[in-house]
Amino acid sequence: MNRISASTLGAIAMALLLAACGGGGDDAGTGGNPGDNGNSGNNGNNGGTTSAFTQSATWTFALPASGGAICYDFNTRAEVANCSGNAWDLKVKSSGKTASLWTNSGTSGNGAGGAFGGPFDHTWAELRTWQNATTDPKSGAIPSTLFFKDSASGVFSGTNDIASAAFEYGVGGANDHLLYPNFRTFLITTDSTRPDPVGSASSPVYALQVTGYYGGAGGTTSGNPSFRWLDRSDTSQTVRTAQVNAASDWVYYDLQAGAVTTVSGNWHIAFNRYNFKLNGGESGSGKVAGYVGKTPAGFYDADNKPVPSKFTDSSNLVATVADLTGTLDVPATASAWIKDGMSSPLNPKQTGATRTR
């Protein structure tokens, strides 16, 4: 439960407000998981100590050379050499002239850290009034989105509160804590150097839909995404289905074999709760990339807001299967395929115009 502010003046000075309950990425909680049937959770309090911000520190450092990184541990209020181990909370990665910030979590580290997700429109003056990281003093409420891990950023990333292009959270209102699939059809190529949206036996292109999030013995356990797909070069257009238990770690899946594999195996897509990544770009050594082929009609209104009645319609599973074999938007060039990058709530998306010269 830590708060961060940054300013740049040649070297970068970080002013950090620390929580006694917080701790390094090695002992912080994993944050809330939307879709856990209302159990949104919170970051761990390190043995039940106070949940209030009680310490402060300033970290001043020179920006490393391009490609370099330095880390800081909130507990010890000290820099961590080589960003080694799990006992660090904040990573600064350099591009030479600018820097990006990352937490010890997900795709950025082996720790259990995270950062407060969106919607995030608080000013620094407002944040200074917070007494802990889970209660907004203005509304008196616990933030619904809580803390997010760093994650892959690609075709499955969205602009909603859970940063997902495949799911919406709580469409039924304040007391709804479930995840709902939007049955969007994604194209997944195994060779992003080619614009071919159909593929071949040697370089398949798959059409895939995410169809659910709950499974287990009773069918209600979160972190069990289900999906269906077909090989677009297969003239039989056979639709295959699967579900994986991705509640605790990444599960790697081979779409050609229709089987779970390992990170060192032949995988195309990986699942970790409602987060997905593809074997390409920043996420893997392959050439896998994606493209949004179609969003079914009726799921979003003119303002791109979810339509609750459509998301809760029990006929969606059957009604949208035809999209897999139907007409889809396709990439015009190889560069239009979306390869995975990495994202963190600490790095907000750019707004406004840019100029080059």
C-alpha cells in the first residue's frame, strides 16, 4: 500500500509516501481480482500492522543509460542493486532521455506487488489526504478496482476499468462483481511477418473467442477462462473448445495441438486469470500476434458503454459462434498485426497531440 510521486530535473528525484503495512514486492498482497464473486480483496498488511501511511523517504538517482534499470525497496528505503530478488517495489527503466515506472509484479518481476488501477483521476493534493491505500477519504469507499499487476499489453488489452478487450466487469451495477465475456472474435497469426489473414498448414491463423471466466467443480470458480477457436486454413472449419485453470499462474496453450503446454513448448496464447498474452513481441520468442476481427452487435452502445441486458443474455454463446466462420476485419499489412508489449498502471497512456520534426 504505497504511493508514489515523481519529478525530473536532470537526475530524477522520487518522493515516496510509505505504508507501514506495505512492504517489498516480496511480502505485499496481490491485490483485488475482479470477478471473484464479490471478494475483491486488498493488498496484504504484512502481519496485521497498521494500515496507515506512517513513513516518508526521498530517492534521488541519476537516470541509467538506455536499456538500464534501477530499483527501490520501500521497506528499507534503499536502492536495490541490479533489481535482484523480490525485495524491491519500484523499478525505473531508462530509454536514455526518459523513464518508465514498473512494479514488482506480473511481467515486470517475481514479487506480489501492484499499483492502484483506473479510473485514476486524483491530483497529488488529493492523494496527500489519503491515510491508507484502500480508502478514498473523499468518498469513504474502497476503490473498486484496487491494485493491478504489470501485464502484457496487446490485442487482448482494453480501455475499460480492468484493461480487458475480452471481458467487462460488473455490468449489472454496484453489487455485481462478475466478469462477462463480450464474445469478440480475435484473429491470432503464428507468423506476424505476413499479412495473410487465412494462413496455411505451416503458418496457421486462428479465429478465437473468449466465452467465459468461471469453472471448477461447481462452475462458479473464477480464474477459469473458457474459449473456442478454429484454424482458418482448415476447410472443415471445425470449432474447438477448451477451458483452463489459470487462477494462480500463467497457463500456456498450444492452439494447434489443442493442449496445455509449457513456456518452453510450442505455445500460442497464455492465460492468467483474465489476463492474456501471445507468444511474440515482449511476451515470447515466437511470431504470434493478434487483430480484432469482430465485436458482435448490441454489446456496446453508441458511447462504447456495455449494454447490461446484452451481456447477461443467455443466448450469447450460441448466437455468436457463427462469427468464427463469418466475415471478419483483417489486417491490410503485416505491420497491422498487434504484437505484445508490456504495461503498468504506473505508466498512463498518452493523451493529447504529439509533434515530430
